[in-house]
Amino acid sequence: MSRQPHPDPADEAPTEAVEPVAEGDPDTKIELPADDAKADEPADQPTVTETLSEPEIAPEPVKPTEPPAEVTRLAEALSGLRATIGGASYPLVMPSAEDARRIGAALVAQVDDYLLPRLARLDAPLLVVVGGSTGAGKSTLVNSLVRAPVSTAGVLRPTTRSPVLVSNPSDLAWFRQGQLLPGLVRTPESSADPRTLQIVSAPALGAGLAFLDAPDIDSVVEGNRRLAAQLLAAADLWLFVTTAARYADNVPWELLTTARLRGTVIALVLDRVPADAAAEISAHLREMLAARNLGAAPLFVLPETTLDGQGLIAEDVIGPLHDWFKQLAADANARSAVVRQTLDGALAALGPAVSGLADAADDQAVAARALDERVTVAYRNARQTVVEGLRDGRLLRGEVLARWQEFVGTGEFMRTLESRVGQLRDKLVSAITGRPLPGRNLQTALESQLVTLLRGVATDAAEQAYSAWQAHPAGAALLEPSLQRTSTDLPQRADRLVRDWQQWVLGLVREQSAEKRVVARGAAYAVNGAGLAVMIAVFTSTAFIPTGLEVAAGVGTTVAAQKVLEAVFGDQAIRGLANRAREDLLFRVGELLDAEAGRYTERTAATGLDTAPATDLRRAAAEVEIARAELALTGSAS
């Protein structure tokens, strides 16, 4: 019989074999019943494995049994939680978003791969997932436990690219049906495709127990690492394999901690331990386990040794671990205890994990509201600037003031205005009949002044909103340079808004003066003149007391406008006309600014963020917890 080092043929001459050590009490973690009744020992174990010979094998039917009502309720609650987790999204860039997406995907996979299938068949064979670091000898260990070379072992890394599941021939039906790990395609042949699950039977392995050789948890291939984590989440029992040289690595301990928090039953194998360091290394490892609340996990220490001609570890070396699994395979109560403990732990761990998802969903909703509020503030400030511009008389300065004075006259008209209000209509009509130019100039000046104001406030609002989003991580990710400026067609829309409003004002004056004698006498010019006076009245507030010569002239102009309108419509009518015109203008301005703000808010809306998932997640998790307590898998509701 040829001999080779375990597991690396490049090692130097083999060291002297040392008896294996099983640290701790193996029964502690799996909670074997105290009155454990041993089943008959299995028959002599052949060394040649029996593999599936045909690529397509019809699964053997399993007789359906009606599950207890508590199991049905829990399964329904789990399905509801799975749908809620799958429907939650975290589209905004936030510190919690990436973790939430990763954890959510992992929880959905665990529900599909393990929780629902296992809950449906609590009596199905116990699945031991063999996981560990690169080169730890996982495949060699699996081969040695079933006494046949069922999983490829070698020096090339990574060796295991697709998982290999080994079971007793009588248990093949359960694993072929695809309820467990349904996303993996079953195959009887070795494959490099990580989406496949090679199923192999080994008569030497007792019924009721199966081993799954998983890819390396620290593989250089990212897909292998993801698959390893997925398989570990589907384990009833995780057999963690490490070596004397790698047991302190960080990655395995992160996964061990995750498995503990998830409630998975764990056993450990410390492989390839030098004889002279066995006591020291195993003691240190046990200290590390105790520090992470894993001190009760069974620990098996395997010495450096050589492999036999089939690449297997000698039975006398692996014997204690082999016997431990033989006992587990032979004891249905012990297997049930492991399954229930792991299943209950995984169900209990859903609550904290989903709570974290709900918190992340809250972060998303808060961020979305914050982004929209920053836009609202920017454009609300713009609208307020317009309101103040209509109130404080600033729009009546410069060109507008000059054109108004040109329109109504600044000499005798202004001096005699107070004493000749009763004759104003006749003067307004007769003095300027046939001279439309001053009125047109005034209308153009009003239009230009208002458009300039609108363009200015819209530009300021765009810059303010852009800066506010840029300071927020979620907002910065949604920005594009064009948002820093107004829409390209804003000038045209602002022009159209003002022209439409001016026409509306003229129509309002025409409607209000339909029965007034001035319209009949002054024809269209009386309407236009009154309309322009209404516009002038809209652009200021008589309650405002300005200072400075130009502004003072503006106030006088406003008084003139009011006197014109009072002469035409009466004192009460002018207030109503000016208020209606001001409200209509502000409404139109609001629509314009809302459209500009929409360029931002439509980006948050386009993410498809739903603000309800946090509540739905917490509710669905609570329903699972209630159903778990009712089922009491481990005999208690805790």
C-alpha cells in the first residue's frame, strides 16, 4: 500500500502518528438524551463508494404527511416574512444600505434553502456541512468518515468548486427532490459549476446522516466564498475544520460567531497538529472558543499523519470522530435534538436580523424625506422671495417706474389727482386715446421685471437644492450636473407665464367693468389702462413705508394706480381686483417652481423606495416569533 502525507504530498517525511484527542464532551452541544439507547451497529463498511450512475434519476416519492397546525402556521408566517424581506429595497446610498441588501439576500436564501424545507420535514436526514479554511483537509476528512474517495482532494486550490453531498443510499430520495438548497441543480457527476450539487451515496455512512463538503470559506474565488456561506446557513450541524497553522485566522471566526448567533450546532476538527505542540495548540484554541461563547462545542484533534492508498486517514486516527458520528446516525432522538436545536436557533435569530433590516428601511425613508425637504425649503424660499418682491415695491423701480410715469403723466396729472378723481375716467380716456405705445411699453417693462425676478429665484433655488443634496450621501449619489442650473426652457416658460397672467388680468378687468360706462366710452384702452393699473397695484403694498427718492416716487406711483382704479371701479372693487390678481400670479409662480423642484423629487421617486417596509418587516418578524413560540421546537418558548 502506497503512503502519502495528509493532506499535502509535498510535505517532508511523515511524522510519527499520535493518538487523536477529542476535547470536551461531544454530547454537550448536540444534547444526546441521558437514557440514550444505542441502535445496532451498522454492518461492515465497504471501502468502495456507490455513486449515481445516470445523470437523470427520478426521485423516489415520499409519502406526504399532514403537518401539525403549529408547523403550518409557522411555515405560513415564514413565507410571509420571506416575501416581505424580498420586497424590501434599499436604493438610496446610506451607510446601512449595503449591509441590509446583503443580509436580506442571505435571509431569503436561508428561508428557501433551509428553514422552509426543514420545517416541512423535521424527520429528514440530518445534514452535516463540512466547512473550513483553504487546505484544511475537508474533502479528505469527508472521504475518511465515509471510508471512500467520494470528494476530490488534492494540492490545487481551490479543490472543491461545487459542493458534494454524501448520504446513505436509503436517504438519496430526500436530497434528490431538491427541497433542501433548491437553487442548486442535482447531478451525479463531479462538476466545476458552483450552481450544481453532486449527490453521492456511500453505504458505509449510516442512514439518517449526510455530509456536505463545501467550498473554502476563505477561497480566493468570491463565488466559492458566497456558496460556502450559503451552504453553512443550510446546515443542521456545522463541522468546522481548521489546522494547527490556520486556526487563528479571522475569517473562520467571523463565520463561527455568525453560526453561534444563528443557533447552529457546531463541532470542530483541529487537523494536522504536530505531536509536540498538540497540547499547547488545542489549549489555545479552546481558550479562543470559550472567549466567543463556543466553549461547549465538541473539539476533535487530529495529528499529522499519512494517508492510505485511497487517500483516507487511518481508522485508528479518525476513530473518535468517526464513532461520534456513528452514534449520532444510530440515534434518531439525538439527530432530532440537533435538528430542532439548530432550526429553533435559526428561527430565533431572524428577529434581530430583521430588526436590523427594518432600521435600515427606516434610514431609507428618513433620507428620502430629508432630501425632498431640502428641495422643498429651497423652492419655498424662492416663492417667498417672489411674495416679498410683490410686497415691497422693488418691481416698481427703474424701467417700470419710468414707463408708468410716462403712461399716466407726472405733471399736472399727478398734482391734480387728489382733487379731480371724479373726472379721472374722462381724462384717462381722452388724453391718451390713439396713443397705445406708452401702455405697451409699460406692459413690456412689467413683463421683463417679473421674468427677471422669476429666473433669478429659480436659479438660486436650483443652486441651493444642489448644494443641500451634495452634502447628503444619498443625495450626492442622485445628482447630475444639470440639476445645478434651471431647466433649459425655464426662460421661455417664465415669459409665457407672465404673458398669460397679464392677459388674465386684462380679462378680469374686462369682466369686472362690463357694466361700467368707462368701457363703452373708452373702448379697449380703458380696459388696458385699468389692467395695467391693477398690475401696478399687485406689485406693491401700500402698508410698506420705503425710504429714498426713487422708492418714494414708486409709492406715489402706487397711489396713482389706486386712484385710477378707484375712479373706474370704486374703492372696494380695487382691493378685490388686486388681491385676485396677486393670488393668481402666485399660483402660477408656484406651479413653475414646483416643476423645477420636480427635477429633484422625481429622482427620489424613481428609486422606487417604499416607505412601508420597516413596519411590514417588524410585523412579519413578530408573527414568525409568535408561531415559533407556539411550536416550541426545543420544548420551551424561549
